[in-house]
Amino acid sequence: MIRLDIFSDPICPWCLIGKSYLDKALESRPNHPFIIEWHPFQLNPEMPAGGMDRRDYLETKFGGKQQAVEVYARIAEAAEDAGIAIDFAAIMRTPNTMDAHRLIHWAGLEGRQAAAVASLFRAYFKEGRDIGDRNVLVEIATSIGMNAEGTMRLLESDADRDDLMARDMDARQKGLTGVPAFLVAQQYVMSGAQPVETWQQVIDELAAQLTQEG
């Protein structure tokens, strides 16, 4: 098997789009060699713990309302091309995502990481939920089979916070400047939302290599 390490943030629309393309490629290649692990990368590491009003955040980040509208029009078009329905109008707040990354980490320890990532993307982009809210995160955890009380207890502590922040910083120090980013076999980096066909080609090439080596 081959490691596929994915660096992502659950409020990153391009990460959702990139995941959609990867998922379609994996579905078309059910014997793919990948073992997938998701890693933390905060788009907004300086975000206040309680998050920000989404409109204020976007206008600040992109330098005004018009610029924000133009950027998100392109994102909406790309999402539509990928067959994804994003309800941007439902998103009222841009959260700090550290607790969401902690949930992804804990879900990984229980073999539920893929479900956690998918549920966080759905909650934020399709349901407009505040995934910085710990009650929301506990509901997501419960929906994928994790223990509610245990998850809340962890969220109310600083468990794994420093470790995840260090992992995020390590990725930046190694040159990662944006997400999604995909590290294949701990050697090759693919940046951005790669098309289904690109992933199919990568999978086919890796499968051929494994057959030769075997």
C-alpha cells in the first residue's frame, strides 16, 4: 500500500472540491493502493477562538465586497463543475478550525477519519453550521459513532492542541503555503484540486509500479 497524506482545512472550498475529484477517482479504481491520512492546515491560524462574521471576514481578506464576490463566483462555478452543491448563503460565521482539526485527529485514532472529514465539510458547506462550536462538533462526532461525553471532555481540554499546531507549522516550514495539498508516497506533492483524470493516471501508474515490484 502507498500513503496519501492530505493537508486540508474543513472550511476550504478548494479542499472540498479536491476531495470530490479524488473520491470519484478512488471509486473508479476500487483496487487503488492508497492509505489516506488527513493532516491539519489552518487557512486562518490567527482567527479568534470564537470565529468572525463571514461577511466581515471575506471583505477583510479579499479587500472589499466586490473582490470577495468575484472570488466566490469562481469558487461556486468550480464547485458546480465538480457536482457539489455549496450553500454559501447559509454560512454566517467563519470559525477557528483548531477544534475541528482536533476532532479529525481523534476520529483517526478510532478509524473514523474519513467520516469525520466528510461530515465536517457537509456541516459547513451544505448546512451552514458553525464547526467552531463545540456542541456542533460533538453532534458530528456522535453521528459518526464517536462518544459524545468523551469528545466534549477532550474539546474542553487542551488535548493535542500543541501537537496539531506544531504539525501545521511543520508543514509551513517545509514550504506548504496553501491547501489542498497531497503528498504521495512521502515523496511527491500535488497541489490544488486535481481533476479526476489526473488521479486516475496517478493510481494506474502506481499500480503498475507495484505489480512490477511484486
